[in-house]
Amino acid sequence: MSNIRVRFAPSPTGALHIGGVRTALYNYLFAKKYGGTFVLRIEDTDQGRYVPGAEEYILEALNWCGIMPTEGQGIGGPHAPYRQSERKAIYLQHSLDLVANGSAYYAFDTPEELEAARAAAAAAGNHNFKYDAVSRKAMKTSLNLTAAEVQRRLDAGEHYVIRLKVPENETVTFTDLIRGEVSFHTSELDDKVLMKSDGMPTYHLANIVDDHLMEITHVIRGEEWLPSTGHHVLLYRAFGWEATMPRFSHLPLILRPDGKGKLSKRDGAKFGMPVFPLSWKADTPEDSFEGFREFGFLPQAVVNFLAFLGWNPGTEQEIFSLDELCEAFSLEKISKSGARFDYDKAKWFNQQYLHATDDAVLAAQIKPLAEAKGYHVSDEYLTQICHLMKGRGTFLPDLVEQSSYLFGDVQSYDNENIAKRWKPESRPVFEALADHLKAQTNFEAATLEASVKEFMAERGLKPGDVMPILRLTLAGTTQGPGVFEMMELFGNDRTVDRLTKAFSHFDALVK
RNA sequence: GCCCCGUUCGUCUAGGGGUCCAGGACGUCGCCCUUUCACGGCGGUAACACGGGUUCAAAUCCCGUACGGGGUACCA
């Protein structure tokens, strides 16, 4: 396949949901795999829901994930503008074309009249009123009104919408690349509004017109669009564009961790996890969210995790770089059923990436976090901390938050464990050990280990008698990196200093 | 309600008629490694929604039922 063109078309109504990121990712992977083009289009046709800053957020989020579009809003390209609100004239012209060829019509019904029609239908026992081939006969449309009357209303500036005239008694069938053949009977389809009375197109019209004009070859979008695809196919036909209609692929939804419905923005707070790539600050706390980035996730881990939510390469490999994903990706391997958002798995992916990331790279990333906590150390020292801690953490901030004693002095001692191990007779032994260490000229971990073992052997001490206490003097806690590695990090003076400082504290605990 | 889509271990999934008393990963449990916490290694637990067909043979194909999800706006 060549000249593949796909698009990601979010509406700027707030922060970009993680499900949207996955849709973007799949589009990116598909385009990249076939050397195609990935277009970003902003679907801002609902003026009432427009949120300032959302467009910038979308770009920043895609950029953070490393899946930037190659054409579109904020990037440029031959089909500009890529913001639908700037393409109003195009949609109007196209909807007029459909009116002219009999595929669409004017409807002058006011919202109140529609509501009344709905209520009347309900009163008659029909609770699913829809504007269709049957009900439109009783409505104020250019199909029923005389041409003169329609013109009169238009000239008078009456509000109107343009609706699709859904043909009667037909079956619309299309092939979804993920689900196979899907069909709808036109009697089930309502006469969708194409142009709203405010002069803006609806999604249905705009997406068909733009996909055609922008030469989109494959539409990869969420499953929530599947039910309206029948209308979309009808639209392509009405325009006479069916021959170049894009292939459709409807992605399974990302479900809540408990499986009850699709993952929504509020679920982040509910389940204590991020559901947005980046943090989003809104006027109210309820509308503000913490992102994967701020949680301390690495973008590669998020991408890898997301890729596997609904897709699988069919092999047993699970860790994939973006390039490897591009290589392995295929629409056929996308599953049909919804996937629950498995936060444990997300954490596992992050841990894997954290462990595999170069020490110096991690150091650069956590530097701001360390400085925010008042830790100021050299880059080399920070790199060493990353080396010692990265195997023990899940998130970036863990490297800082769990290692205060590596940055500075021990802040608090685990007194309970100290009391358990420190005996009145311990002090002379450990003072001797301190002296022994002080005499060391080579302070590398391996050398220290051999030396301390020798020290223990000479005195008939077991590792269990010495090591835990040594750890407590150095870190104040029973957890953390290897004792000798910490010593190497601290160096001779600081190591011995920590030992001697700890002794009096330890003595005080056991009197 | 109606329409559309779906249904393999708790979760993500492999599987596209025989090689499946169903494989991997996360989680969980146990053991090992070990000076701690982790990492890691090894092992255990655990699934083809149900009922009919088709076939010599079905997790795999068909139909139905149940359940789940989505849609049903002058939102996207």
C-alpha cells in the first residue's frame, strides 16, 4: 500500500483523554508502518463546548508521547486550514450541493416544534421518535413546502438546518477492517442534521467532507462511531465519492477498571490513577486532572502500555519501542472487544522502562524533582543515585522520594529495628570496623565487601551481626541499595562519619 | 425500548477445525537467590458464557439465549 493517509480528529473540549491518545497512536503506527501521512484535524464545530487551551494540550500530549502528526493543525500542510471552524464555507457549499441533488433538504422546525413532535409521539406510545422518512412528512421541510415558501423563509432569514435525506428501504453495508461486514437498514437511520442553524456543520457532514478533501484513505476511530457509520456511507454516496471512500476501522473502547462502561475522565480520581497524558488545570478541582507525565510515567512506557490495550503482535514479546511497534503493528491484530484499563500493567511497563533507562538520562529527568526538594548534588552524583535506585522504583519520583539519605544526612532512623539489633557490646566492634574502613584506600564496592568480610571472619562475626547495623548507620532504614554500593557512593570520609554519628544515637536507644 | 458491536484464566491476551486435558504477560500464592528492600529465577492457582446445530473432529464455522459495551442530540 502506498499514499496512506490517516487522521486524528479530536475536538478541543478539554484535555485529551487517554483513549484519544491510543486512537492517535494507532493512527500514527499505521501511517508510519506504510510510510504514510498522519494528519491532525481539529473538530471544533461545537462552539458551545470549545475550551481554550485544549488545542495546545493536544499537540503537547502527542509530542510528549512521540507521536506527532506530520501534517495538520499546528504543523501545516497542503489541505489547510485544519481547524473546522475555519472551513465553514466549504461545508455550506457541500451541503447545498446535496440539497441540489436531492440528497438533503432544508428543515425549518424550531427546537420547540421538535420537542412537541417528540412529546406527541410519546403520547401516542412511540418513545423513540426519530426524524425520518415517515415523520418528516409532517415537518416543515423543503420536501413538503413549496419552492416559493422555502425561498420566502430563506429570504426572511428564518433559522433552518439541512438534513440528510436518508433513502427508504435500503441496506447499507460496509466492511470494517477490524470487525468485518457491518450493515444497517435505512429504516433505522434518522435524517441526521448536516448543517446546524448556527451555520456550523455537524460532525457527520464535516468529517466526510474533510476526509474526502484531505484524501484520507483509512479512518481509524473509536467504536462509539460505529453506529453512525451507516450515515457516513450514505453521505459518501450522496456526494458521489463512494469509489474513494476511506476504509473504516473501529477500535474497541477502553473500559473502566471495574468493567462498568467506558473509561471517562472522572474515573481517574475514582480509581486513583491518571487517565490523561498530561495534567490539566481547570477552574474547578473536579475538572482538573493529574497526568501520566506528572505521575512519573515515562512516555515510552505509556505508549507501550496503550499499544497493548486492544492490540497484540501475536508473539510473546511485550516490550516494544515506538519503532518496533510501527514495524509490528497491523489493524488485523486489533481485538474486537473492549479492554479494561489495567493500571497494574501500566505500572509494570513503567517499571520495566525505568530499569532499562540509562542512568544519566534518568538523572536529567529527576533533577528538577530533586531540586524542588532542596537537594543539590552534581550530575555525576545524581547519576549514581539513579544507578542504585532505579531497580527499586516504579515511577520517576520514587528515585528522589525514597532516597533522601543518599542526597543528604540520614533524616530519621528506624529505631525499632535498631533497638532489636544494637547491643551494649556492639559499639567497640563497630568502632573497630569504622577504623578498619577509615584505613581503606580503595573505596570501591567490591573491594570494600572483601575487606569487610575479612574483618568479620577475623572476629568470628556473621554477616547478620554486622550488615543490618551497617545499613542502619548509613541509611537509617533497613531498605535500599547494597551496603557496599552506598559506601562507594559516599566515599571514605562520609561513610566513616555516618558510622560514628550513628553510634551515640544507637546507644541512647538501648541505654 | 430499538439498532449496532462484542463474549478464552481476576485483568490484557495467543489461538483463525485436529499439534489445546488451551500458551504468554500482569496480579496473586509458594520456593530459590540475598546483608535489607527490590530486581531476577523457578513453580503453583486460574479461562474457551450457555444451549442447539454443521463435521470423523469445534475455543475455532452457523443459529439462538444470556450477559456486557456502544449508539439512539441542531455533542463529538
